[in-house]
Amino acid sequence: MPVEIRVWTKDIGADYLIVRTGGTEEDRAAAEELAVLLDELPLAHEQAAAYCDELEIPFDEYRRRFETAPVQMLDDADASGIRVDVAKTFTLAIEAAGKRHPAAESLIVHADLLAPDSRSDRRCGAR
């Protein structure tokens, strides 16, 4: 069953990015541009903010990396339902993790191959 995800306005997205990273109003224009680029999706904002915060880069540098990031998918035949903006935020995060620890990128890629548990009643080890 599809779940509707409410998007943020450009202003809410920019506010979130600024507060989450400890930015200032001087960062507003770059934060607004990034909010629009992230298609105003809350999870994409969190990933971008965490990336900027962890690597200590400004929003315009994240935007530059985001715009030039390739969209990497293991099976392009199954990629029709994947949003490009979400795929790019994951690509940047996975690359950054790989730079911090050589095994991280490989571990994430291999974990992606694992099938989810198909039984809906099994959550966090509950039976």
C-alpha cells in the first residue's frame, strides 16, 4: 500500500537545513536552492544536512556534488520507481562512507542485495 509523503516548502526545507547544520541566515539563499534541488523531500534534506555537517561543507558545495553525482543502480530495469534525487543523496552518502572506511561502501552495496523479511508480523525479532 502506497504511503503519501508530504513534501516541504522551499522555506521549511531551508529552515531545516540551516537549523540542522548550525548555519546562519547568510546561508539562506544556498539552502533554498538546495531545498528545491532536493525536490522538497524531508529525508533528502536530512541526508544532505548530515552530509554537510559531517564533512563540514557548505550547501553550495553539496549542491555542486549532488548535481554532478551519477545515479548508480544495480539493476536499471527495476529503477523505474526510484527517484533520481533520492538515489543521488544515497550515492553521495555511500561514497563518503567509503572514504572514511575502505570496507563501508562494499558492505552497504552487499547489504542492499539482501532481501527484506517477507513476513509483516516479524519486526525487531518479535514473533
